[in-house]
Amino acid sequence: MSATTESPAPDQHRAWPPANPPEPTYVDDRLNYWAEATPDAEAMTYLGRTWTWREWHERVHRAAGGLRDLGIARGDVVSFLDKNHPACVEISLAAGSIGAANAIINWRSAGDEIDYAVNDSGAKVLFVGRESMPTIEAIRDRLPNVERIIEVTPEGGEDDAYEQFLAASTACADGPDVLEDDVCLVMYSSGTTGRPKGVMLTHRNMVKHTVNSHDGWVFEPGDKSMVAMPLFHVGGSSYVLMGIHDGVPSVMTREPDAASLAGAILAGANRTFLVPAVLAQVLQAGPDAVKPVRPAQDLHLRRRADAAAAAARCDGGLAGHRLHPGLRPHRGGRRRDPPDARGPPHRRGRRPPRAAGLRRQADPRGRGAHRRPRDPHRRGRRRARRDLAEDPAGDEGLPQQARGDRRGRHRGRLVPHRRHGPRRRGRLRLRLRPAQGHDHHRR
């Protein structure tokens, strides 16, 4: 008699993520998947507005159709200038779906830096936030390649030109000629050593970065991601793709200030990526701004907050650096290794005792590499001076460089020191001889 075992129902033993989506190839593949797998689930929340995966998918493909109506094709570039806004992500995904790229401009830049980045990228369409419109109007004559400027407002509404642009557009499918190595995103550097430099990122770059960055951690059921880093920063534009990749809802803040972070956390966000400098600003805002951060459920957020608080108290300026879990900031900016990384206790933070009769050895870790190499003739000269002290008459028979110890007549004064070999006119160098009889300058 054979026994049969019923297979579990599809809804039983469901793990996270709720489905097993195929490996993505383009930046919008996971958005297309979640729009079909979980169409009514929450996808993005921004300033009180929330979109489901189906609604967000519709907006992205309407934006792609609108860009095509404006003449944007494969290989072209559009640009976005504003603080954090879901429209920036929508334009990035829409442009990538038709083979174009979105150049995100730092909204903190000055006018001459903005026109340089826009002209350098070759953008034909420029999406501008309402707060940055006065700057664009002042440099409009210096943007010859820009054919259309579309204004974006934080709250949206009937007077929002971007919302009107979406409403007048028709959704279109992904471009059939788009390749993995097509540029989909252009990020500009800060320009600390010159003009900002555009970094061209392809679909393959962004997808592989999203997949590889997931190594070692996953989103759990009920998690909500907070996108607070500026989207012109790679930390913002790359982290927002992780929530899209795993199908978890995201809460986007307009700026990474204390009030915005507190509001997102109170809205349920418990996963985020922040640099220590941002957390230091939150801590400097006062204890009231830190209260909402303390009950956050994400362990990574609490660890980063504590690390930033400790780094901000250092005199060495470690607030802008990422701290390894095994390292702790030290007063004065010096780095201390973890207790088990430097051997026995006498090697932890202080010099080990030196045994009697042993000379200092070169540190294998590289300390002392700047010291002057040992003179092979030093021992001979010391022996000559010792013999001379016992027999002063032997001074005449010694070489010039080992003749006598004349410190008694030249205490603490600069005296000519002859070079080896015959004397040459004008080839003298000065040496300061110590006032005491110890040979300090030869150690």
C-alpha cells in the first residue's frame, strides 16, 4: 500500500519576499513585476501621498510616453533638479525604459555649476523644482541644449506642470532596443578638485549593485524603507532601488533633517541608509529630535546613530567617516584596534617594555621606516674617539672624519663639517653639535 502526501497549498509556508521574481536585467524590471504580483500593495509614500505598485507603474510608463512625445529617444539625456521627490525616481525609471538617461543635478550647487552640469550632460528636457526655478530663470540663456523645462512642486496638484505632463501622456511599453550596457543614470561628483564630473551608470551597473548590496541582509515582513539620502547622491539613488527590488514600501523624505526623519519613522519606516554626517546633524538638533529615533526597530539605524554620536564627540573629526563595528572612536582622532587584534595585552595601546641589553628593532608594521638608515662606520668612529680619549697624541694618525672630539671648543655652535674625500671650494655643510658630551645626533 502506498501512502500519498498532499502538497501544501500555495499560500502556506509563504516566505519573504512574497514571491520569487526572476532576476532583473533592467532597472524597471522589478517595478513591472510587483505591479502584476502585488498591484494593490503600498509602494511609495511622500508628504502624505501614497501610491500602490500598480499606480506607480502607471505613472512611470506615462512619463516614458511623455518623454517619447518630447522627442527623447535611446541615447538621449534628460535632467532633474530638485530636492527628494518621487518624480525623480519616476523619470529615472522612465528614461531607462526607453534607452535614455537621467542626469540628477545637485540642488545645492550654484548657478554656474548647474549650467555646467546641464550642458555637460547634454540634457534636452529639464525637470526643475519650484524652489530652484529662480536659479534656472537667471541662467536660462546659458542652457542652449534644453528644449523644454517642466516645473515640479512638492505637493502636486492641478497647477503642477509635472502632473499635467503625466496626465497628457499615454503609457508606453519598454523600448525593444534597450541594452544592459545603455546608460540609465548620470551622477555628478562634488567637484572638489575642479569641475563636477559626470559618472555614467548603466542598467547592468545599477542592477548588479542592488543585488550585491543585498548580501548579508534582507527585508523582513512588515518592514518599511525610508529613503532620506539626497537622490543626487549615489546613496539615495541606489538605496531606493533596494525597496523596489524587494517589493517593500518606501517612505521618501524631502530632506534628511531631523523633522523629516522623525516623521518618516513615526509613519512606520524602520529600515534606512544614512551617513554619519546626517545623523550627527540630527543629534545636534537636540534631544527632542532624537526621541523618535530611539524606538526605531532597525538595529542598523540604532548602531549608526550611536556611532555618529560617538564620532561627533571626537576632536579628530571622525563624524564624516564610517566606523567599523570593531573600532571605536578615541579622543584626539587616534584609532584603537579591537582588543583581540593586536596580540598580548602589552601591545594594546602602549609600548611594550624593552628587555635590558636589546636594541630597538624595526617595527614589522612599518613604524620607523622614516628613520635615518644606520651608518656602517658609526662603530668605528666611536672606537676611534674612545682610543683618542685614552691617547690624545693619536689624533694626527686618524682620518679626518674620525679625528678627535672637539665639542669642548664648539659647544652648541655651527661648525663646518667636511665631506668625505678631498675638500672642494664652496662645498661645506653645517652641522649643529650638541652642547653635552652625548652623541645625540648619531642615534
